[in-house]
Amino acid sequence: MKSSLDPRVHRRLIALIAAGALVLIMAVVGIYGLVAGHQDSATPKPITTGTTTAPSTSVPSPVSTPQLSAIPHSRDPEKFAQSVANALFTWDTGSGFMPLDYTVVILDVGDPSGTEQAGLASDVATYLPTREAWVDLRRYATTQSLTIEAMYVPDAWAGAVAQARPGQLPPGAAAYTIEGTRHREGIWNGQPTSTDSAVSFTAFVACPPDGDPCYLLRLSQLDNPLK
């Protein structure tokens, strides 16, 4: 059976069918593109960035500075004089401190008015090695300590108080003569060595009657105490 369609019409029909199919394909592709595009916009692509390190929040630990032990405050003149004696004769050349550091410990309990501070500093200097001697003693790891064997108010103190002019001595002034043994230890030619020697001196202190802590006025010459 022959087709009654005109060839030109037939070709048009084929063209229309093909065009319709193309439109359908384009529509499907368009719909897929919209869907795919929507999905891409809904799920953003990961952005690669450099690694960021959070700033450190750790607080550096405070560095503690070594300090010599302070002479404890006291209202007892005898106990205070004993503490002064131990601080005056106890030192260690290997501790990292110098004679001036040990001097400051004594001056910290000196006359709070400052009247006797210069004289007291001069007194203390005669009890401690010089800086040059200290450096030399450090080579031998020299240390020193004191054993107190006797402590008393000298008889001559009563006469000194009686002869003092009004206001010359502060309220609560007292004197204590201390006798003991000074021990020095160190290393000589790789071997421990030690020496002991007798020492005596007088500490002049004041303990105010109003309840303030005792303080140190002056020191006698070493080995020339008040008797």
C-alpha cells in the first residue's frame, strides 16, 4: 500500500517529530541542569585554606629569685640577739650570694630611724670576708656557721646606761655578749677540711616598750666584747 502523504509533508512530519524529540531532550537536560545546579548551590564545595594555629594561652611561670632567709622579728631581746648572731656568722660561698647580700640581711633589722645604719654597716663589714677574699674562698667551697656557747648581759652595760646622756639610748636598749665557736668547712686538694676558732662580740639591740619588734643598733669589734 502506497502512502498518500506528499513527500514534502512526510519530510515535514519527520522534521517535526525530530524537532519534538530535540525539544524533549533539551527540556530534560534543562531540568537536570536546574536540579544539578540547585544541588551544587545547596552544597558548597569545600574551601581549602592554610592551617591556622591558635595563639598560645599558656602563662609563663614566674621565675623565682633566690633570697637569703630574713632574721625573724621578735620582741624578746635575747632571742633576737641570738638570731642576729647566727645570721652574722652563717654563710656559704657557693650559694651564689656575695658578702653584700649577707650584709643587707643584717641591715634589714637595723635602726628604723636610720641614725645607726651607716655605723652598723661598717660594723658588719669587719665580720664578713671582703669581696676579693670571698671569691678566693669560693674556690674551696668554704662555708661558715656558729655554735653559741654563752650569752649574757655584760656587767659593764649597767655602767654604760648610767653614764648615758638623756635620749642617747633609745627606749628598751640592751646589750648581749655572745661567746661561741666559729666553724669553717671547705675542700682542699679534693679533701674535706675544717677549722674551728673561738669568737666573742657584743650585740647592742633595742626592743621598744610599745610592742614594736626589736632592732639592732650596733656591734662591738669582733673578739673585743663588752665584759
